[in-house]
Amino acid sequence: RDEVGAFASAFNRMIERLQATMATLEGEVASRTRQLSERVEELKKRSTDERLINQLLTYLQGCESEEEVFRVVSHLFEGWAPESAGLIWRRQEHGGQDLLLVGRWGLADPPVRRMKRRDCFVARQGVVHDRTRAGDSGLCDCMGQGRYAWSICLPIKERGDVIVIIQVMFGLNGSTLPVAEQEALRARLMRIVEPLGLALQNLHLRERLRDQSIRDSLTGLYNRRFLDDRLNTEISRCERNETPLAVLLIDVDYFKNINDTWGHPVGDRVLIKLAALMHAAVRESDLVCRYGGEEFVMVLPDITPDQAIERAESLRQRVEETAFIIDEEGNRLDLTISIGVAWYPDMGHKGGQLIRAADIALYRAKRGGRNRVEVARELAPGEPEESSPPAC
């Protein structure tokens, strides 16, 4: 009986050890399975991220403007994380200090569409910043993301300045987001946003190069190359819509005397100020170009002949009444201009025809004493064209 008891006791201990070993193995298997599942999930997310990055790169290469870029980003982010919401803020151009809302997705609905740069920590500091619903309130309350458990703002820089902020929000209406998941999302988002910054920089570089090819370097107005393309496009549009179009050819009176008397730097300053004055006098749909030297062209679509003549006379008077200060001592020039006016369709159906008609009218204004507006006329059959005006 003692031997049977000892055997039974030994057998029980063996079973217990086996059970303990099995439990340990099962725990290890479960742990390995969990790690494998997490790894598979991580690879799936990485694969999703890579697809998104590839899509971003593909689409962004074809974008011709920032508006297209922001539409693409909003669309792809919404597909990448349907449970998220997001906002895209763009710094105001030309050194402005405001941030403008230029894109959004999901249920993001900020109470403002514009805010001061000084009120945004990310815009000022240029660093990634994230917060929870219970976190600091000094950064993003004005962006209206208080309903979300976690949000992150990612800056995109150009030449050291923040030009765009991508804000992504997760965990709507009471849901929580564990810290580990926040860290994982932060890393994923930073990896995704990086090519977006490069794409914007490339876009801006292309825009600068294009701008240099169609802008006059002195005045900032469009140049003759741009005018040659754009004028015929505008004429075609007016032809389709059966609307008129006017061309004003403008010349500075006695500009050669200004250069000879005061020097070319003063002449340049006069042209710059005159260009700014003309640019301020036109509508958004109008076009102002430096045609060459001291000559400028205005293209005024959807305007009647009487309105074009009135606009030309108004511009002439405004220049005559403007003080052109030429130095720190307050010396001023009394500047005047002469203008030739032509319009589609009466004076031509091509850009070159309208420019030529306006040039002939300008010549008459010069011969008539300058500082005046002359209107082009149709040439009678066989009538010789007048020659171009001499440099003045």
C-alpha cells in the first residue's frame, strides 16, 4: 500500500509539472501569436502608409497649383484613416501673418477659417505638436478640435518658414486613444507628410521658374511673351461668348528726357511706380503687361468701347495728377502718358491686329501733342498704314 501511495504521489507531481509546462508553453505560444499578430498589423499599416505615400507622389507630380495639392491631400487622408478628421492651414502669401483654412476632411468644422500666426504655437515654433482633449489649451482651441481625444499638428516648412500646417484628429466624442497608439500614429503621420513638403517645394520652384519666364523683372508685370499667348486666348473666349474686348497701348511721354536728365535709376523708379499705379487701376479679370521700354499694354475683356475710352481717360488723368518723387530731397516729375485704344471685333480678330491698331492710335496721340487718348479706326481698303512712332 505504501508503494502504491508513493507511485500515485509521484505520478501526480509529474502531471502537475506537465500541466505547468503546458501552461508555460501555451503562454509562450499566445505571446508569440500576439507578437506575430501585432507584427502583421504593423506591416499592414506600413503597407497602407507606403501605398498612400506612393499615391501622394503620383498625384502630386501632376498638380499645377496648391489648390490641387490640398484637394488631393484631403481626399487621400480621408481614405487612409476614415475615422480621422483633418484641417489644412496655409500661411498667407507674400509675407502675410494670417493662417488660412485651405482644406479639410472628415467631420472637422473649425469655428474660424482664418487666424493669426502669432496665435499658433506650431506656426511660430515650427515643431510637431500633439495634444489630448485634457491637454494644454493654448494651442488649438481656436481650431475647434476639442471634441477629439487626440490631435496632432505637423508643420511643413520652406526655407525655414512654416508655410502649411496639417492637423489630424482622432477619437471623436468620448473615445480614447492609448499613448502607444498616439506614438505610432505620430511616427506614421510624420513619415507621410514628409513627401508632401517636398512636393510643395517642387511646385513652388516650378512656379518661380515659370513666373520668371512670363514676368518683367523690373516692374513685376507680365511681359510681352505672356501677352502674345494670353491676348489671343482672351479674344477666343470673347468670340465664344460674343462679348467685346479692348486693348490700351500706353506710352510714357518724353521718357528719354527723364533718363538723359536724371539717369536710368530714376527712370526705373518711375516705371515701377507707374506699373503699380496701373495694376491698382484694373479689375482682377484685366491684364497689364510691360510691352517693352516705356510702353505698356492693358487688355480689358468684357468692356464696351465707350467704357474702354473712359477707362483710358481716367488712367491718363490719374497719372497726370500723381506726384512722382524721384529722390530723398523731394524732387518730383510731372509725368504724362499717351494712350491708343482699339477693340475687338471692330479693329481686328487677332491679337497682333489689335496691338497694331492701338499702336497707330498711339502714334496719332503723340503727333497730336501727347498726354491724350486716341481711338483706333478701321483702315479703308487700300489706305496705307501709318508708321510706328519714334522713340520719345
